[in-house]
Amino acid sequence: MFIEKLRGRPGASPLFTHYDETSGSRVELSGTTFANWVDKTVNMLDDLGVEAGEPVHLDLVNTDPGHWVTAVWVAAIWQRGCPVAERDDCDAALAVVGPASGIRGPVTVMCSLHPLGLDLPDLPADCTDYADVLAEPDTHWEEPVPPDAPAWLPDITCAGVERLPGSDRRLLFTDPPPGWESVRMLLVSPVLGGGSTVVVTGAPPERISRIASEEKALLTRVGEAP
């Protein structure tokens, strides 16, 4: 149902907006654009040999939990029929890391975290550049998984994700913390409920208030009910 809800969003309606005040960037992804990135990433996972059911160590949820690329990867891993692992102790088939990470897996994809998803100027020799995803087809396909299949290790199942409450609000979060709770509120909740997310990182309080007003978004915190 999560992937069905994602693909059923109105085309031009914003789903995920990310302000990175360090770089001075604003990236807004509509439901259609977000789903397109997800489809390309699923095809990349397939090309890299990741099979359905194999854990993917998504280190981005620890280092960059509020980035739009992190949210795309979560959705793509689920669409491929794989569970997300926060830690590297799960015999993962693949590690997905940011540019400053020293973590490596059997296969490692490194993400530049550039606002437009551009390539890394100094890609380590033992990594694949996530920018290669731009050459992938955006053909949609998804792996069917049973309700009791793991979605987030160690103990959140696909059925558990589907039972989470959704939100139809436009919510703004600042510097969200690492881990599952941020994914639940920034990605799962708006997809299931038809709402949208604005994430702001590295901004002073007065700037946050201005962005909230401009985006017509309710400022909240991860873990709080809107």
C-alpha cells in the first residue's frame, strides 16, 4: 500500500521539500518526480545485483536523515522488496553512504548529496556514484512482499509500516534526528495520509519561522503529533 499510495499522489502536488541552508539550496519534489527518482533507484539496485529480501544498509539515515536523497532511497529499497538496515551488522548486500562516510559494504553506493543529484568529483575507487542513477530507466516495477516481511530492521514489518497513521498536513521539520522516527514522520506519514514535508537543515530560528510562513507549513518536531 505504501508504494501504491506514493504512485497515486497528484502529479504536481509537492511531497518533499528540502532546504539546505549551508549550501543555500531549496529542492522541491512533487509526488511524480519523487516516484520517478524511486523507480530509477530501484533499477539501479537491480543492476547492482541486490535481490528481493536482502538487507540494504542505508547509512544516510544516520548521517543525513532529512535529505531528499535519503527519503528516495528508503522508498526504493522497499519497492525492491528489501528491508532497510540502519547498522552495518546485518550482512547487508549493499551500503548506501554519504560523501564523508568511511563505511563500506560488499557493494557501496556513495551519494554526493548535491541538491540536483550531481556526481562526486572525487569518487573513491571502491564506490559506485549514485549519480549513475540518472542513466537508469524510469520504468516502474515493484517486488511483491508478504505482510510479515521485514521493512526496517530489526522488527518493523511491511504490515507495520502500512498500519502507521498518515498525515494530510504540510509539516516542517528542522534538523531531524537520525533513525526510524524521522523516516516515519518525514516520509511514511505524508505518503500514507496525502500530506507533505518540508525539511530545513542548518538554519537559525528566525529563518525557520520565515520559511514556515512562506511554505504555509506547520512547524513540528520528530516524535510530536501535529
